[in-house]
Amino acid sequence: MATPAVKNYLSIATDLEPELSELEKRLLNEYQKGFPLSATPYADIAKQLGTSEALVLDILQKLKSQGFISRVGPVFKPKRLGSSTLAAMAVPVEKLQQVAAIVSGFEEVNHNYEREHAFNLWFVVTARNQERLQQVLQDIQRRTGLAVMDLPLEQQFHIDLGFPLWC
């Protein structure tokens, strides 16, 4: 059986601890991985959780607006579907939020983190092909005026990470 090319739909900011309902906790725990790949994933989730699609969407929007969920979307396995790379930028501290927002604005960017280093903004770009990947990196450079260091994957050691948030 082929390994799916899509994994981990919910990117969760684990440094935040808001008061969450049991339904919110179940939604985050059960769909951090294993998000339904269907034409109606939110309806499928709602059915499995015994609630409405509208409530599932409202909860996700609320958690995203509170900063608890950074994004809802696919994370593609490197080299399995298209092309991907890790990238880094040296961003002046006073421009970090602005540059991070520009980088996060690209649908191909599925992780974006600040690090304590000269290269203080790190992100993963996954695109349909190498040409589109390079275009995204060039667009980020053009829009920010800053160089992007491209660090393509040489060997993968850890895959499909996901952590139970509540037991």
C-alpha cells in the first residue's frame, strides 16, 4: 500500500494554554494527524465528533484567531509529492514580524519559526515542482528585500511527528 503524500493538517502552537472544551481538545488531538482526505473533510470530522460542520469550522477559526492553531492545511511529505526545502533568512529584529507575515502568506509555506541565531527565520516550502519552489523562494526574496538561504533535504530522519496534547 502506498504511503499517503499528505500528513499533519493542524499546526499547533503548543506554548499557549487556553481553556479548551472537551470537543476542542478532541478536535485537536484526533485531527492533528489523520485529517480526512475527502471532498467534505469538515463534515466528516463533525460526524465523527457528533457535532455540526459549522461548529467545527467555528472552533478552528476561533483557535486560529487566538493563535493556538497556526494553520490548517496539508503538510506534504518531502520528495513524495512535488518538491520541498528548508529555508532560512537573517532578518533584522525590527522587521521580523513583517517578514514572517510575508513568508507565511505563501500557501506553499507550511512551517515558519523564529530562532535565536543570525539566521533567525526558518521555514519549510513545499511546492508542486522544483520550478515553483524556486519561484516561491525568489518571490520571498523580492517581496522582503532579504536573501533566502535554501537548505534542501539530503536525508530524512524523523517523519510524521504528532503528539497527544491531552490524555
